[in-house]
Amino acid sequence: MIRPFDRPRAVGLWIMMGSTLSACAPVKTGGDTTEGRDIVVDTATAYTGDWTTPLPDGVPTSADTFRTRMAAVHFAGPRYVRGRAGDCIAGSCPVDVAIQAIAPTRPIDTLTPPRPPRAVAHLENLHPTRKEKYYKMDPSSRADYYFWMDSVGPKTRITLIEVPRAHGASVRAGKQKFLESCHKYTHTGPADYGDADFSEYRDPPCDRATVTKPGLSFPSPVPLLTKVWRWATNAPADALRSQGGWIDCNSGCCW
């Protein structure tokens, strides 16, 4: 006699399938701040290091020197305040993070690094006490953060830079990777400048899978899998998944 498929095994199977598909699904866009929403982190791509990445070319080791140089930079891009996942042990603990392009991003591409290397975006964790989870950013009272771009051979590399506010502190580097192309993007901002944001707030959302493997696309999870994932993770229906950065380049770029 065949025994019915027990609930724990069935749930485990559905969670495994749902995790595989949801990683490839489009990300729903959301509002500007965390008000009224729960935020979860994309653990598959979040930074898990300890801020010991070697500083990229052109980055001064002194936080004082870095701040002095940035004081002369005109922050011309649009500034967004976005809801992000906060770093807490249990439950939902969202934070607001400001992000703004501070150098032209549109001329940059995956194979067209900026020369000389430079900071292209400024980030601030606006929560007074809570750390942001994806990039491990402290509150802005303690540090400023920047997307720094340089080149390794013909490739464009992007690094998150931490600049502590304490006098005499040292600059540190965190998450680092090569810039990836996204979907084709219709420019809506100033023709000679660009933009910076987080991937989950772009419309259409950043879909790197179709670029990594041309001709291959992934379907969204079917409603049943989506419901099972939310039930298993206690994620509400309107939860927003925190992902990596995005810049407005020739064809849309992802981090």
C-alpha cells in the first residue's frame, strides 16, 4: 500500500523548487521608502565578507583624504530614498537608504571602464542605529559609501567603498565584482549624465540571466510556488527583495 506523501517532505520539495525559480523571477518594483512594506534580502548575492577586499586603483587609504576629494564633486544625479533590508536576527527590520549618481554613468559599459577610476554613486544608510543587510552598510552617522569603478584588463569592475566619518580612519572595500549588462534600457534621464539605483526599483527589473546565457529565459514562479515560498519564509505578499546596485549605462547595467 502506498503511503500518502507526508507534509514535511512535500513542503521541502516545494521550497527547493520555489527557491530555484524565484531566483530567476522578475523583481517587483516598490515605492521610495520602507513605510508600509516588509523588506527581505536577496541572500544569494548579498555581501558576506568582512571589509577586507583590497582597495581598487585610485582609492586613497585615508578617509579624510577621500572626503576632501568628494567635497569638490558636484552630486548631479537624481537622489532616491529606497527601502532596503535591515540587518537583524529575526523579523522584518527595514531601513531607508539614499542613493545618487555623482559622476556620468551613461558612457560606462561592461567593456568600457571609466578612466581614470572614480566614484560614480554615493550611498547613505539613513537609519539612526540599524545596519543595512545586503551591503553591510552602517548608519550614515558613522560612514558614507560609494560605488567605485575601475578596470581589470578590458572589464569594468565595481566595488563598494566605505568611508568612515571618524577622523584618522581608513577607507575599506567590501563587495566587489565585474559589471554585468542587463536588459536593453530606454534612457529617460539627461542625455549626458545617467543614473544610479537599486536593481529591484528598475522597471523592467534587471534580468542578468538572459544576458549570461543568450536566448535563455526563465519563467516566473507559478502562483502555487509563490504562495508556498511566502508561507515557508513568512514573507508577506508585498515583500520587496533587496538586491544589488544598478547604473544607467549604454544598455542598462547591473551590479
